[in-house]
Amino acid sequence: MNVRSIFVALLPALAGAQPLSQLVDEALGNNREILAAQKKYEAARQRPTAAASLPDPTVSLGYTSNGGPWPVAGIGTAATSNAGIAVSQEIPFPGKLKLRGEIAGKEADAEFEQYRAVRLAVVSRLKQAYHELHHANVSIVFVHRYQDLLQNILRISEARYSVGRAAQQDIFKAQTQFSIFQTQLLRYEQERTTKEIDISALLNRPRVSHIEVPMEMAAGELPATLDEMLAHARTQAPAIEREQKMVERNELAANLARKDYYPDCTLSGGYFNQGGMPPMWQFRVDFKLPAYFWRKQRAAVNQQEFAATEARHNYEAADVSIQARIRADYTLAETARKLIDLYQKSVIPEAQLALESSQASYETGTLDFLSLFSNFMNVVEYELMYHEEVMQFHVALARLEELVGQASWPVQN
């Protein structure tokens, strides 16, 4: 390995890698999607009290005059002349205010689940980008490493060609592969830049930051069984919980619509001064009769019952969708974990042994270049595939955390 490759490999340690847990905390504190969802939930929390309150009372000030339109004309002499004040209060039918407050409460609960969903989604996207960035960094290091190894093979081939013991096409093949490595480096560097842009945006940093990640990142194990994840999702997944709150909200709304068959009333009372004559008092109750119930209240009840049925279907659809996605990502993570063990414990060590043996045989002239090159490319491919599976495992795990509604599993660094 040359000096440049050694420096690239040591760069994260020199600069200080940023732990994923630290970046998660920064995102939870600074991400604007999370802050907006939080404020929306806090606003929704204010609605139940207002919805369960009586309508504002009405205060009326006025006069009745005789003999002229001006105030107090005829007061004290005409029995119908007076100046006074009246107060009226609308009173909904018993139970309506409570239902309105409960409906607003369920809407606030649904907003809280939406807030949780946004938090989990942002954290999941951050973790996925972090592990994809790690994959790009590791791939860059390994491509540099194998470029150096290929240069050694190329020097041996050139030496053998100079004495007529190797074909010129062997040199061309090695040079072509070196150029292919260069194209791979460009792709990984572009991916690294893209992921740093994504992470900086999720952290709400004013400008794109260089994110250092550890070079070594253990795969770990799946933190729960599939059945445990499915069971946890049924009670904790924000997408399911939100739909459950909407079912409860619409059932309450249907009950409120049925209450509209019963009349609201308005209580009013007033005091009227008549000058030298005895004051006059007034009390009354006005009822709002649902006289057009067959076309108004009945239609409203039907509308809310349909909405309640729709909400139940949405809940069932969310449950089915979440379970399917959990099963798919769990299968992906489980398969990736098995492949990681296979590559790490058998495939890569065996391929490296084959490469070392073929290098020695090629130098002594007992092995052809094509066999050496094939063994070399096997090692390169298996190493990169191993790190690809590590990334796939962590990305699938991050998606599972979002789907299940569980963000407290141990953070993988």
C-alpha cells in the first residue's frame, strides 16, 4: 500500500469519526421537519379545551323610545319606553360539548403519532445515509488498496514480458482494470458527497459538512425476532396508531352527528330601566328545532358513519402494509447477516489464500496470468460485496426501526 492509501485509511481516526448516536441527537434537536411536526402537535393539543367550551355569550345593549327616535324619549311616562341590557347564552344539547372535546382530543393524539412518525422517519433516513456513506468510504479505501496490488501485478507482468515470458495482452488487461478502478472511485466519491449532502440537510447544517465515519463497523445481530417486531408494530407503529386514533375520532363524530337530532337551546335574560316606573325583567328560552332532520341531520349521520367505516379500512390497510414491509425488510436484513458471515468466515479468507498462492506461482512462472487475474478479481469482488451486505443489513435495520416504531435499539457504530 502506498502513502496515499495509508493516509486515506487513517483519515477517519485522525480527524475523529462522528458517532451515529451523536448525529441522531443533533437531528432530533435541529431538523426542521421534526420541529414543524412538534409545533403542529402542540397546536392540536390546544383544541380540545376550546372545542369543549360553551359558545361565547351575547350581550345586547339597547333602548325603546316613544315620541321620538332619540334615547330615553318617553321613559318614565310611556310603559314601553326603556333602556336596558340583555345577555344570552347558547347551550348545546347535553353530551355535545363533551363529544366535541373528545373528537379534538383524538385529533391531537393522531397529530402526536404523526409527530412520532416524522421523528422516526428522519432518524431512519439519517441512519441509512450514514451507513451508505460508510460503505462509500470503505469502498474507496479498498479500491485504492487493490489498485496498489494491481500495480504490483502489473510490474511483475511487465518484467516477465520484457524477457518474453508474458503476453502483451496481460499488461493491457491489467491496465484496463486499473482504469476501471478509477471509474469506480469516481462513483464512490460521488456517492460519498451525495450522502454528506443528505446528512447535512437532515442535521439542518447551514452548509455541507464533511462527515467522518468509523472505518470498522460491526454488523451486529438482529435485535428481535420477526414475530416480536410484528407484535411491537401493532401497538407502537405510528402509522397504525394514527389510523387507530382516526377510527376512534370518526366514531365519536358519528355519535355527535346523532346528537344533532336533539335541539340546542339559548337562554337569555335582561334588565330594562323605565325611569320613574318599575323596572322590567325578561327571561326566555329559545330552542333550535331540527325540523329538517330527514335531509340535514340524517345526511350528516350517514356521512360520519361512512367516514368511520373508511377510517377502519384505512387502519386495516395500514396494518397489512406495515406487516408486509416489516417482513420484506426483515428478510433482507436476515439474508444480509447470513451473507456477511459467509463472506467473512469462508469466502474472503479462501479467496485471499488462492490469490496469495497464485501470486507466488505466477512469479515463478508455474501459473498463467489469466488465473492470477481471475483470483485477484475474485478477492476484489468478494470484499466489496461483503461491505455491500454490511450496508444492506444496517439500512434494512434502520427501516425496520421506523416501521416498528422502535428507535431505542442499540445504535450500531
